[in-house]
Amino acid sequence: NFEMMVDSIATHNPEIIKKLISQTLKTDLEEEEIHEAHIKRLHLGIKECIIACPVFLDIIDCYKNINLHIFDIANFISKINQQQQIYEPYSPPV
């Protein structure tokens, strides 16, 4: 997602921005699934999950926050491009 965000800033390509927003929403769903799977393992009493729980949950939160910032940046770029119509012509690589 980070690479797509950088590309969207550099090229002002609206297709990259749309894809980035879509991908970030998908990532949110994946994060929820990872979190639920971890909770299920905790309920099963898996020792390693219990020991690693605080670190694992912190990593999930960081992952979620990074993607939230990427989503916000993509939305901001999209809104600016729409308001100011500053789309530069996009020409795909040859």
C-alpha cells in the first residue's frame, strides 16, 4: 500500500488512488480476521499466544494505523485532484 501511495502522489493517477483506497479497505477486513483468529487461539489456551499476546496486538494496531494513514492520504489526494482538477496526463510505461 505504501508504494501505491507514493506512486499516486508522484503521478496523480486517479486509477492508482482508487485501487489504493479499495486495497486499504480490504486490508481493514484482513486485520479484523487476524485479530479474531488470535482471540480464538487465546481461548484455546495456546501458551505461545498467551505469552505473545501484548506484542501481537500492538503489531496489529500499528499495522492498522499505518493503513489508516495511507487511506487518509489517498482520500486527501483524491479530493484535491477533484477540486482543483490537477490530474496530470497519465501515460503508462512503454
